[in-house]
Amino acid sequence: MDWQKGETSNNVEVDSGGGGGPRFGGGRRMGLGGLLILAILGWVFFKNPMALLDQGGGQPATTAPNAQPAQVDPQQKLFVEKILGSTEKTWGDIFTSMGRTYTDPKLDLFSGGVNTACGAASTAVGPFYCPGDHKIYLDLDFFQELQNRFHASGDFARAYVIAHEVGHHVQQQLGIFAKVQQLQRQGAQMDGADGLSVRQELQADCFAGVWANRSQQRLQWLQPGDVESALNAASQIGDDTLQREARGTVVPDSFTHGTSAQRVKWFKTGMVSGDIRSCNTFAGEP
């Protein structure tokens, strides 16, 4: 992937250690699969995985565990700036065509742990988006984890991670978060294979695919093997794959992000169509 062709974002921040101090819980954080990574850590090390994560929930967040000033390689930061910049251009154009205005998210590069409007989180949570402060949070060590543990390498695979989290910001901008929260208050099922959480995550995958299509049309920056690397990344972090790796069995009732096949399907749907209208994961089978 010739990622240097991307537009450069000015919205990437390097965290000074903890994200600016404790805050109050401001919404459910959405991530690429971080809670399942927490579950794996809990099963492997026989610890309560939720002890690694402060859920917020309206209470003052504790100080982020292991938070420290992020030491970021300039080349890695530039990569993130280029990918985020390309999403800003893509979604800005799409929103303009819809007669709307897209507000860019901030992206916080942290190390060890971070405090957010959604509560405190450790690196183990993985990348996530907090609707409470409209920020994406990323510890760059996750990219090494993606390669070593999940066997997903390549620049486009890493770009997919960022694009997925931006997809959650797009959902927030479109009012999808508010609609899901309303349905939840009315008693709609969140977790499970047919739950709203799975559908919301799969839509973020589809939106990442839309970005892949539009940015490739504009920049012609993909190289042989890039698409396969992103599809492999989507496959490696499916609920069924992660659960099977962690304990040898699959429990669909506990799904939060979708199966490997579903994640690949919806990323491909967005990537082939380049049209957000193809990303209605809330209708029919997810």
C-alpha cells in the first residue's frame, strides 16, 4: 500500500499519559474486537477480564491503568495521519453529496492506558471509539499484536483497523448511535448473533469498505495482496474465531462483533459498492 499518497490529517494527538485525567462515563465504547481480546486474556491468565476495563457508566473514571506518555515513532504517526486524512476526505465528500457536514474525529495515540469520556481503558481493550468525546483511541502496540497473535500483517490491514473505528464515528454523525440506544432502552437485544451490537459492528466494517473503495478510486494506492491482507484481518477478529482460539468452543449468544464470515462479507460489501446505502446491516440477516 502506497500510503504516503494519502491526505495528511491534523487531528492525530499523542497522549501525554492517561488522556488528560479522569472523566465521567459518557457512552458505550465501540471497538474492533477489544472486549473479546480482554476475554481471551482472562481465560488465558485466569483473571477477571473486566478488571482490565473501567466501564464508566456515569461514575467518575478511575485513573487509567498503566497510562504513560506515548512514545510514537514519527513514521508510524505519519502513517496514522495519512490514513485518517484519507478517511476525512472520503467521508467529507460523501456527507457533502448528502447535503450534510462531516465533522472530523480526533485520534488519540496512547500507551498502556487512557482516560476517556467513556471511562478508563487499558491497552488490552484494543482500538476503540468513544462517542462521548468523538475520539478514536489507539495504542500502536496493537498493530504488532495484530501481526503476531492474529497473523494479520500489512499496511492495508492496519489501515482497516483505523477505518473501522472511523466507521463508528460516521455512525455517531448519522444518528445511528442514538437510534441504537433508543432501541436498547426499549428492550431490544444488544449481544448475541442477532443483536444490535453485532449489527452495529458489522456496519462499521461495511463503512470501512466504503472508505477502501472511495480512497482507492481517488489515490490508486493499493498494491497486490493489500485487499487480501485487510480481509484476513477482518476474518481473524471474528467472534467465532476468537472464541475458538480462547476456549475451543463458540457461544453465539455472547457475540458482540460478528463472525469472521460476516465481518469479511460486510467489509467486501462496502468495498465493492462504495455506497453507504449498501451497509444496512440492521435489515434482515446480519
